[in-house]
Amino acid sequence: MQDQPSAAELVEAVAEFIRNHAMPQLQGHTAFHARVAANALDIVKRELEIAPAANASEEARLKTLLGRDGTLEELNRDLCARIENGTIGLETPGLTDHLWATTLTKLAIDQPNYSGYKRAVEES
Amino acid sequence: MGAETNPLAGPLDSVARARFPEATGIANLKRLSGGASQETWSFDVSTAEGSIPLILRRAPGGSRDARATAVPLETEARLIDLASHADVPVPIVRHVLAPDDGLGHGFIMDRIDGETIARKILRDEEFASARPKLARQCGEILARLHRVDMASLPPLRTSPARSEIKQYLETYKTHGHPHPVFEMAFRWLHDNAPPEATAHTLVHGDFRNGNLMIGPDGVRAVLDWELAHIGDPMEDLGWICVNSWRFGNIDQPVGGFGSREDMFAGYEAAGGTRVDPARVKYWEVLGTLKWGVMCTIMVTAFKSGTDRSVERATIGRRSSETEVDLLRLLAPRG
């Protein structure tokens, strides 16, 4: 077990430093890239907080859906192969629920302000 | 970099004097941002009566674009010319570069005053009176564009839905990371592809915010013809509806500024074929998937070391935006 502050808290502190202290001193392209860098750290922070539990749920859903064991990547590759060859499709019970849950988690980490994500959350 | 020290300045000055008899020189030469695959330069030809605002569009370093899908700049110039004669708003092409010009491949066209940045077009007061008209105008423009005489066209690739799918499936597979939502979209597109017999026309291929020069009066010019090809005309109507081009205005499906109904009405009123909304939706799905695959390709450039910028890296984390859009299109809830 690591000491405090947590990885997410450290990343958050660096993002705050970039936004509040570094960016005001920068101009043009460098300022733009600094903002992109701070946004990237926000993604890391959200992933550190959300991914552990979400990945475990995704793995459990995939094992049920595919009826087999494996790592998260192996299971995802198998799901891709079965969708491609038509043995699993939109009509397969549990597939759309699984894809929705997985995708909403990705967006919650990557781009929680995206219009399509916000609308999907309202609709769910 | 000032015009004095820019290596393009000398050759461009000579071209200007040769093409514009009244020219006394060039001024304000500067590279415009945007346009990763082509260089775009802004400059003025000076005359005793005033200055002529122009654009130089040129292959990077003057050489040809290596991407298989982009048309040569000479073809782009020819298409803009043909579009102009079909009453599509475009800048007038003033000169296609010749080897003697010493500027490589490219062409010079009028610089049209206006705005291409979507967030300004969709939010600024200046465009408030234009916005309600844009969707219908886009439909009218596309109808004229799709009626360009096929016999007059320069050599172009023919790319119906099936070959677009094949191309992007190969790109996606090369990337290698598993995307179950993309797989489902590829499957749906394969199973629902328009019949082979679908009538083909000239297709712009990148008709969306960013490539439309807009003023308070509406669409002033259709730019960036490098992805033009022969294909299903519904492709252009579907592409501009992709949510990524709505820039947050999710309830205005056409470019974030208008309704499909307005665009379709303009299209049919201006002589376009009867719109097939299901096929437009098909191309919206394909377009959403295309943009998603393109986002994942950014990761390849980042990981290989070609481009280590944080900007490039984070675009990879935007492919999930297209996944939620694909699910809303193909497996809607509620």
C-alpha cells in the first residue's frame, strides 16, 4: 500500500499547477498545449478513480456473455471476433446492455462533457 | 516569418506579376493553421488600385500528398472550377501551379471573407441570422454539387459504401486494439449496405463544419475538395449529420445549426434526387465510425514516435465519443 497523497490526488495537483500557475505565463501554441496536457491529466485522474471497479464489472459481464475465462483484453478480443463472425449480435441477450455499460464508463473517464454522453446519461 | 525571409515569397512574387498584369508585388504572406495534409498560405497581390486577397494551396514541401484517398491538387482545382460552373459557392481558381513556377504542386484561388470555426458560427451573434438558413442552403448546394456532369469529371476513385467499409475495416484492424462497438457497427454496415445499383454522383467527401466558409448571409464557399470521389450522393448528407460536427448542439443534426428536414427540402427543391432518409442515416453511421477509426489512428502516430504531442495522444481518447454516438444510432435506449 502506497502512502498519501493518492496517485489521483497527485495528478490532480499537477493539473491544478498547469492551469493556475503555468498557463497564465504561456502564450499561443504552448498555452494551448498546456491546456491539452491538463485535460490529459484529468483523464488519468478519472481513470485511476473509476477504472478498477468498472474493469472488474466489465470482466464479469464478458465472462457471462462469452461463457469462458480470460483476461480483460482476451475477453474483449473474443467478443470482437464473435461479433465479426456473426455468432453474437444485437439480438444476443445481454450484448447491448454490456456495450452500453462499457461505453458509458469509457466516456465517464475520457470525455464526460461530450454531448452524446450527457444525452445518453439523461436517456438511461 | 516575414515575407522577405520566406522562401516561397520570391517565386510567388514572380507568379503574381505574371498572372496579374497590374501587380506590383505581394504582401502579407502567412501560413494559415489547420489543414494537416496540405499547406494553406494567405497573401495579397498589391496593385495601384488596392490589394487582391488570395490563397495558395500547396502540397507540403511542394510534393504530392502520399495518402491514397486524397486527390492531387490539380484535380482539386479542376473540381472547384466545375463546381463553380454548377453554381456551387467556391473560390475562383486563379492559377494552377506549373513546374516553371518553382512552387511545387498546388493552385492559387480567391480568399473569401468569412468564418470556418464551428464554435463561432454556432454561438456568435454575427451569425445569428444566418444559422436558421444554413441547413437548407447546405441541401441546395449539395444538390447542385451532385448534378455536376459525370462526363466532365477528372479521374476520381469510385467509392461506394462497401469499399469505404473495407478501407476503414483494414485501417481499424491494422491498429489492433479491440473495439466491440466498432465491430458491431462494421457488422451492421455490412448487413445494411445500399444496393450496388445505387446511382453514383460526384461526392465532396468532407462536407461539414470547418470546410464551409460562412458569413452573416450564409454559406459563401465550400472548401477542401481533397477527399472528393464518385459515390452515393447520400454520403454527403449523412456526413454533415455526424454528431462530432454538431459541436455540442446535439438537437440540430445538420452541423449543429439545422434540421434534416430543412436540408432535405433544400436538396429536393434545388433539383436533387428524392432523399432516402434511411440511406442518409446509413452514411451517418458510417461517418461516425470513420471518425472513430481516424481517432484511433492518431494513437498509432503517437505510439510509433511520429508525433509525440500530447494533443495527438489525447485524440485517441476521443474515439469513445463516436462509440456512444454509434450506440445511440444502432441500439437506442428509452
